Amino acid sequence: MSAPKNVDRTPAYLARERRTKIVKRVRFICILFAVLAIATVFALLPYRRMLPPLPIEAREAGTVRLHFLSVGQGDATVIESSGQCVVVDAGGGGFNETNHIIRYLRGLHVSAPVFLTTHAERDHYGGMATLIQTFGAKAVYLPVLSSEDDGYLAISEAARAADAPVLTLTRGDEIAGGDVRIVCVSPAEETGTDKNAASCVLYLETERVRVLLGADIPATREREIMQAAKDGEVGNSVELDEIDILRVSHHGSDSSSSEEWLEYLGAQVAVISCGAGNRYAHPAAGTVERLSSCVGDIYRTDELGDIMAVIGRDSFRMIAG
Ligand SMILES: [Zn+2]
């Protein structure tokens, strides 16, 4: 009786197996080349120049608009008025977030605006260098405390390449904002090392409407600013106790927005910039509670997306979603 034939090892089977292996190898090499080709195209093409503008209604003459952009867990605010556009912070630099800011600014027909970084934390400066490279810049304001991070150092490089002056604001300094007055109310002379505390806090004023952009300052700095305001030391004719719109400090963290601060400012509307489901659980329940009892309406970018404040001569309205 002869031994059973091994059907799996016939020459025909081995040839088939070899062919299958070769096909698999060729397919793998093709996919690898395709991935490398796509990556090369993305790296070499200035694809951000091709990003289309978002459809945004044109600003009515005589109004000032504030745009609180939805950039996840970060901050990016645009101050738009006739003859001037100031971009305050640039989100954390994530691919989608930076592209969103670029498309939004294109929708506003922005060219060479003023850029300002409130403080050297990534969720505020991450997209800044790319924005300067994309739009050019009239001037670039950097915070008093810097960072050694490459992404932060790239901002100065981008400003140099755009031939824009690099400046710093401290208490009482003003920047030209077209129809809106923009005053830095903090920091004064910075002696600490806490970047959040050293954030640049901006007071905006049109004829009758006042706004405070609280950056990421903690309650200790809120107290210091309040005292300086009571002593008349936060800038010429700054009415800090008559705020209409407040950009809530530090994304609604519990260590900011003390009851005393909120009551002093007297804001009618609070805007919180934070990412949906962020790992810091911002805004804190306690902050939301304090805002609910001290301020009128609360607008959140994690719930509403981009938020716009349209400011007229003596009134304003909020638009969201
Ligand atoms: Zn922040």
C-alpha cells in the first residue's frame, strides 16, 4: 500500500503560493508608495492657502464684532472693526482647529491683522505661527513671560519673516483697534513666574459697550486688578465695574471667576471658551453656578460652536450656532 499523497505540496500548489506571496508584496509596496506620495503632496503643497473661506455675513457699517471661535480646549477671539482686526490667541495648534481659524479669518476677508498672544501656554499660542505665516501681520504682541517651546519660538520667527514688529503690552498700554478702544489692564510689572497669572487681560470699549477678555488669570490676579481699578490705576477712563460682555477666565476653571470679581464687573453676558468633554472638566460646576447667579446669559463654545457679539453704538446682541 502506497503512502498517502501530500496534495498541499504539489508543484502547482507551491507555484500558486509563490504567486500569492508576490502579489501581497507588490500590493504592500503600492500602498506604501501611495501613502508616501500623499504625505509628500501635503508637505510640499501650501494646501492651507487653498482652504476656502467660511460663509460669514459682512459686518454692518458702524458696528464692532467680536468672534469667539470654537477651537476645542483653547482660546481664539477676533476683534473686528473698521480699519482694524485684532486676533487674540490662536487655539492649541491642532490641525482642524487651525484650519477652522484660517477659514473663519478668510470669511472676514482679513489681511495682515494684529496678532496678540495673551500668555505662553500652548492652548493659546499653538496656531499662532501658522496664522502669521498664512495672513502676514501688522504687529505681533507677545506676553511678558515667554516659553522655550519650539512652537512658541516659531511665533517670533514668523513675525520676523512677515516684517512685523514684536511688542509687549503691560497695564495701561493701548493698541489701535479702529472703532474700539483696546486697553491692557493686566499684567502690571510682572515679578512672578506663573504664566496664567501673567496673562494679558484686555478691556475693550466702544461708545457705550464694554468687554473684558479675561485670558487665564486666577482669582488672586482678579483681586489685584480689582484693587488697582479701585485705585484708578488700570488705565485712563477704564470702567471695569461696568462690563457688558465677559470672556470668562481660564475656560471656566474653578480657580478663577470669584464671586467678588463677577459682582464687581457686573457683566450681562459671559462667554466660556472650552472643548467638549475636555480632560480638565472645564467649566467647573462651581464657576457655572457663580456665573448663573452673578451674570445673565452664559454662552459656551463647547455647546454652541462659534459665538459672535455684534456691538452697535449703545447696545449689543449675541449670535451663536
Ligand atoms: Zn487656556
